[in-house]
Amino acid sequence: MKTRDTAYLEELDRRIRSGRLDTVLTAVNALQDTPWAVNQAVFETARVLWEREGGGMAGLPLRADCPFPPCPVCGADMGPDAAGRGKHECLARLRETAPARFNAWKAAVREARERNASLRGQRIGVIKILMLAEKFSREERFYFPYQLDFRGRIYAVPPYFNPQGTDLAKGLLRFADAKPIENAEAARWLAIHGSNTFGNDKVSLESRYAWVLANQSRILAVAGNPYESRWWMQAESPFCFLAFCFEWAGYVRHGPGFASHIPIAMDGSSATACRYSASSCATASAAGP
């Protein structure tokens, strides 16, 4: 439990000893006992887009800074690493003769500086996620420790690369242990998840399933070559949707019995969310609430 309230922690200890928190501890331990693995297909795609294509797509930031606007008078490079970043006579004259034009240029420079500062922060997150994904891609399975906040919400302890992280982090993770998609209901839940990750989540469950069937040729094209078929980059959660495309293609290719690894995100309430495999969703649906 993450809190500085020692009295609260002492009360929790008393409840643990009396067995009143057994349900909570069972839930936390179930999460910590769940083995994960890196989704190799998604990892390879993300690494190519970042290292070879320079980012700037599928929610990835640009690897390079945006250029600063040149001198509005002579066109000289006015970037922070250029010789023109010192005193520049053109700008001094422009400030005197055309202050409105000078101020517009200064505003554009300020916007570029702020945009680049934001990009640098985003790059740090992407680099750390890809670095950790590469490190753990050599492991068949690994586990996440979890902790609760003072409200009782459960969070993974490691930052950046975890199942509650960014779209990139979630897309790069899959369950180490697969479960077979054995019936149409399980396949339906996988399709619903795919529709949700694309952003088609404000319609009925049946409409989401129908959306996947209607776009199946595009989904299979993405799975076949995500570098040429870039439709997936338009998704609300591009890398989670890409993971779905690979998974759906596997199901279409192998049919019932296909071993599915990706987590299916489901809203438990407005405050919580739970994750199941597609076959677990089907089992839960068949069993009722």
C-alpha cells in the first residue's frame, strides 16, 4: 500500500492478520502470478518505425527536432545549433522596421521550442519502453509486482513498460500462456476488443463485431505487412490494434483452437477495468454476471 499515513498502514496490518483483506490479497497475488511475454511481432514493427523511419507515426513522436523558422529577412538558419543563433543584424533591423512581422517570427520560434521540448519528453518514454521490451524479449515469461494506492486501486510498480502503460507499452505485452479460441463467442470477444482499440467503441457489441468482419480484408493486409498497409496507424490505440490484427489473422488462418495470447480489455465499472483472454471472456459471458 503506497501511503505515508502510518496509522492507516497499521490498521491495514490488523485487518490482514484478522483475514479481513484476504479477497484483496488474493486479487493482488493473482495479478502478480500472471506471466507475461513480449509480443515479438509488435516489437519488431515498433522498432523499425522508430529506428529506421524516424517516428512521427502511429502515435510515436518524431526522433528529430522540428526545425526552427529561418530568418524572415535573409532565410538564414536560426536553429539553436546554428551560427545564426547569436546576434543577427537582419532581425535587429526587422524589429525596428516591421515589429509585427518580427513578433510573428518570435512566436513561431517559441512554438517550435516548446514543441521540441515536448517531443524530447515523449522520446524518453518511447526509448525506455523499447529498451525494456528488447531486454525482456529474451525471456519466455516475466512477472509484474503490484501495489495499491490509498483508495485500493491496483497499479503495476515498474514504470513505463507495464500492462497499464501507454498504447505502445500495452501493445508490446501479451500473456505468456495462451488460451485456445474454441468457439464463436470467444472469437466475437476478440473482435470486439479489436474494434474498441481502433476507436469504434461507441456502438453496440454486435456492431463492433460486424465492423471487424466488414474490415477483415484490411485487418489481414495489416497483419501481412504493417509497413505497407498503414491503415492501423489511424487507430485510437495503434499498437494495441496492431496486436489485434496479428492475432485475428492467426485465428482466421488456424480457425477454432487457435492459441490466443493478447489481453482483452473489458470495463468492469467506471472506476476499474479487468483483463481476460478472449476464451476467458466467452466463459465469463456464458456463466453470466
